[in-house]
Amino acid sequence: MNGYTETQSGILIPEHSSADSPYRSTSRLNPAVQLWNPPEATADEAILPSLSALRNQSHDLDRNEAIARGAIENTVSNVIADGLRPQAKLDHEVLGIPEAKAREFEKAAERIFSLHASSVYSDFTRANPFGINQAIALRAVLLDGDCLILKRYKPGPGAILGTCIQIIEGSRLRNPMMGSHDRDIREGVELNEDGEAIAYHIVNRDRMRSMEPEQTLRIPRFDADGNPIVLHLFHSRLPGQTRGEPFLAPVVERFKQISRYTESEIMAAVISAFFSVFVTSEGLGPFGDRKDAHLASRQINTQARSREKFGSGMLLNMLPGEKVETLTPGRPNANYQPFIQAVLQQIGMGLSIPFEVLTQNFQSSYTAARAALLESWKFVMIRRAWAVSKICQPFYDWVLAEAVSMSMMSAPGFSETVKRRIYTSAEWVGPSMPSIDRLKDAKADETRLATRTASRRSIVEESGKDFEKMEREIASDNSPGWTAAKEIA
């Protein structure tokens, strides 16, 4: 019955379906899936054996493929830009201090953190300020799947604080060569009986500088007081996942295939740009081995004649049975662009990046372009929240703890866990979503203020700016001195 079979109960099922499974995809008699037998594997069983190969493939695509590099760099630029900045938020009622004291602590905390984080002394290698290191750490996670941040202490003549960070790439996180059989160590991550990461094993020698066998250094995750000193950065998607997978992992194969296809199309177009002709002969050899009859090139041997180049207005005396033929390569391929776009749309879905944002190609309507940006911005905000919790907030805690210990700020009860959490609480702001039409967005903000669905502070902070700083600047703009200076100018 048109490809369907009626069961005893009167239900129509496809002819290739079988009663051995309620799902057609799991039926052993379904020809579409007979050869599809994916292995059963947990998150670690799937990721860990493939991690090294996925990491190398991702780095190769990042080095050599423009779209893959763009996907990584656009993600880093939108999430981090020049660095996320903290805005201290203290609950003075829980701390039991006056509100004025809380505001003083907030200003002092932001000022001290900004001074230290904006200098290279926040970096153990004295290479980059914290804002750039945020981008480096996120980029390492996207390419390698994960990386480590170590808390270090390295005071210097120009440093106001000694707390700094050291970023360790994920490829240096490996199992020790000896003495690991009695412990649960998974690709360098040591777990206890509860499945909690308690230590990390890091290769302590650069293979480019030494030919000695690799040695690993075990670094505990927490210090004696239970405070974290190692941050393992990776995007955890599944329960029981010990290490992260590279950002490009689900689309590596498609990226490589469109790379090969693109290279083939470019080469075909280059070859077709050379106008070539072919001389065909009914005899043997390039010209039937009758070169002496070719009056125009009597002194040229057969091999040289087979590579003859035509010049302007050149006449060629053809032999009997020879004729000139040209090829029509059909390049550029008219179907190349729509095919590549279809594949890139699939890649964009796999990366949670809309096609327009992935390719930086906004040629549709305003509504479609804004919808693509909004969809992309949801992904950016999720990644930004991850970066805040994994990178920014822990370093902020470390810096404030040292500043309080050095009496640079007054924080009564800071040693208590609950109060310390309140003292170090902050909201992190970064660049806002790009605006296609600022006038429409400004009118929308006015409507939100009028309908009391948003506050001035929330609107300012959504744009990635400091509300208190903007208030001071506005007050300065409205001061009598500024107005008089404006009139004189």
C-alpha cells in the first residue's frame, strides 16, 4: 500500500520498518541505518582519545583557513574585546557597614584592580596586561579545548601587587610517565573518589628547548586553606566531562572539505585563465613523427614542437590529419557560491553563529540582519558569563585579597567566607551589542525609562560603560564653569 504495511491492529508502518524496535532508526532491518553503529561512549571516553588530534586539526584550520580563523577571532573580539571590567557591588546591609563606607570600598577596589590589571605585572611572564590575557585564555580554550591559569606571586619594582597569573596551554596537561596506576588521572587531571579534580599534571619542560624526556609536575588545585590556585578553563557540556573539546570539533571535517573544494576551484580558474590549444593527430607521436614536413618549425624536434607557444598573428602549417582543438573548462563554477553558502550555514549552526555573522556578510534586510546579530549576541553573552566566572572573578578575588592583606583597603571581617564573597562581588561589563540604527535604539531606551521597565544604570551598563563614571562626567558637563567655557569657545 504505497510503501506501507498494515499491521493486525490497523496501524500503517513503512515496509522497511520492523517490530524489533519502536524507532525506525534503531531497526535492524532498516537499510538506511544498517551500517550505522555508533560506539557507546561517555564524555571522557569520546573526548580524551581524540583530544590531541582534534587540537592539532583546529590549530591547522586556524593557521590556514580564513573562515575558521574568523570564527575564532570574531568570538574572542565580541566576548572579550579589550577586556571585561569589574563594577564592584557591595551589599552594605549584610556586611553591617554604612552605605557610604561600602561606596568607598567599591571605588577603592575598582581603582586598585584597574591599576594592577592594566599593567604587565599582572602577568607572570610580564608580557601582557590582564585584558589581553583574557582574550589569550579564551582563544586557547576555543582552539585547544581547555587551558590552565595558575595563581603566582611575583613582586617587582614597578608592581603595586605581587599577585599575577600564568596561562598554561592545554597540550601541556598530560598523564605522568610513572606512578599513576594507583590514581584516577585522565589526560593530566587527577580525580578523587568523588570525581572531583584535585590536582593537575603539567609538563614542565618545553620540548623545543630540551631533548630530555618529558617530566610532569603535580600542582594541587587548592592551597592548604581551600582556596583555588589553579583554574581549569573549559566549556563543560556533559556530566562527567574532565576536559573540554575544541570549539571547531563538530565542524572540522566540513571546514577541511570546503577548503579542498575551494582550492580546487581556484586552481581550475587559474588554469582556465591560460588560453591553451591542443593539436590532435591521427598518426603516432605528437605529430605522427613527421616533423620534417612542418615548414614553419623544420629545425625543432618533436618534443619541442609539442610545447610550441603561439605568438601574436602566428600561422601554423598543419600536417594532414592534424587539427587544433580548444577546451572549455567551465570555470568559474556558477554553482560554487550557493554550495559554499549552504555548507557554511551548516557550519554556523554547529558553532551557534549565524551565517551572516560567521561570514561578515550583511546583505539582507534590516530586520534579518538585526535578528542575526541578536541570535549571535545570545551566544556571546553565554560565553561572556563563562569568562567572568572562570577567568575574571577568580583573579579579582585574588587581587582584592592581597590588597586587603596589605592594608590598602579597609574590609572588616574579610577573613570570613561569607563577607569575603560580598566584598569581592562585582558585575563585569564589556562592549555592548553593535547597533545598526542608534536612533531607534535610543528611542527604545527612552520608552523603557518612561514605562519603568529599565533604570538609567541598567541602560548605561548594558552599553558596557561605568555608570558612576558617566554620572561624574555628566555632572562636570553641566557645571557652570564648563558651560561658560563652552560659550567662550
